[in-house]
Amino acid sequence: MEYKYHGTDIDGPTLNPEELYVRNRNLNDLIGNLTFTGAIYHLLMGKEATPSQEQLLE
């Protein structure tokens, strides 16, 4: 019996297990491009924080 990967509710409809999407953004792209504060803002709001928003949250 062959198992076919169907994705999960966490990573959406992608068939590539190397990709994980968070709020419609590839997690690999987010790592290294966002600060910790920026990542938390992205998780909560679904968009990237402006520099002034990040400074306010710091």
C-alpha cells in the first residue's frame, strides 16, 4: 500500500513536505527576514510590521 501525502491543516494544500506556510507566507522565507517581534506581529496580524510598529512593540 502506497501512502500519498495530502498535506495538513497546518501547512495548507502544498504537496511538498519541505514547505510550511504561516499566514500564506513560506516559513523558510520568513526565517532570517523578520525579527522576533516582526514574526510575532506577522502571526497575530497576518502582515509584516512597519519599522515604527516593531519599535512600539519592542
